[in-house]
Amino acid sequence: MKTTKRITVLFLLAAIICFSTFTIIAYGYCDTMSGPVAVAAGEALKTGNFETIQIWVSQQQQNQLKRRFDECVAVHQMGGKAKDLADRYFIETAIRFHRHAEGMHFTGVKLAQPLLTDVATAEKALETNDVKIITDILNKEIATQTKRCFHKAMEAKKHKDESVEARRKWVDAYVKHVVYDPGPYQQIKAGPQHGVGE
């Protein structure tokens, strides 16, 4: 395989891995027991107010979810093990509907977990009406990682003609540089990949 073809193949593979990993990390929040959908579903059962969870699914799904809600509220009010089963069933159903509405795969409800730094910052920005705290961490992380990939590529470039192994290191550093550096820009330009509305 010629060098150009090898670089193209490596580039595509790295791009797939990079953006698949990004998707898993960024969008794994709404399917946890500590996520906003689970919290809203639990609150809806507790208060009997369907509108609390209704907003987390699409208009096409809301009637079906309402039927599940009515069934589960009745069981929820029994208390004990019946309540726990009804709660788990409804929370799982609500999350499954939500994931489907946003075009994401549902792989089960995950255990409650602390918020990732970026998600926590995004929520704090809404609470404090301050977008700067988001742009600050984005700018810092993008600059740090871009410089890291760039310097590794430049160092590998200096030695790429010394041996086959050195050329392989150059290709590896080159691919990581050209995949990573445009990545955040392309993601920002593309906008959010999922949501429950337009």
C-alpha cells in the first residue's frame, strides 16, 4: 500500500474512533439514574404531574408515554416493592423514549454518577447566566490538546527520514494532528447532534 493510501486509511480509522468516543462520552448523560430524564420521571410519579416528564419526549411519543404513566402512577401509589418496580419501569421507558426522540441508541439505564466537568459547567452556566465559564474551559482544553498534537507531529517530522519506524511515528503523529485539530471546529460548526425537537 502506498504511503498516501496508508495515511488516508489511518486518517479515516482515527476519525471514526475519535468521533465515536466523543459521542459515547458526551451523550451518555441522559441515560443515567442521576440524569435529567430520570429525575423528571421520578418527580412526575411523585407529584402525579405528567407535564414534568412530557417535555423530555417528542410530540409523537407523548400519548404512548402518558398511557405508561397512568399505569405506573396507580402502582406507584401502592408503595413498597410494587412502587419500586413501577418507578424503575417508568424511568426506563421515559429514558428509552427520550433517547429514541434524540436519535440515539438506548442501551439500558446506567447507575447514578457524578456529572462530568463539561456537563456540570454547562448546567452551571444556565444557572448563573454566564456563558464565559463554558468558553473558558473549551478554549483552555482545545489549546492544550491542539498544542500537544502539533508539537508531537513537529517532533516526528524532524526524524521521519531516519528509518521506517521513524516514518511510522511520523504518520501516527500526522494523523492524530490532522484528525484532532479540525475536530472541535467541525463539531462546533455542525451544531448539536441530538435533541427532542427541531
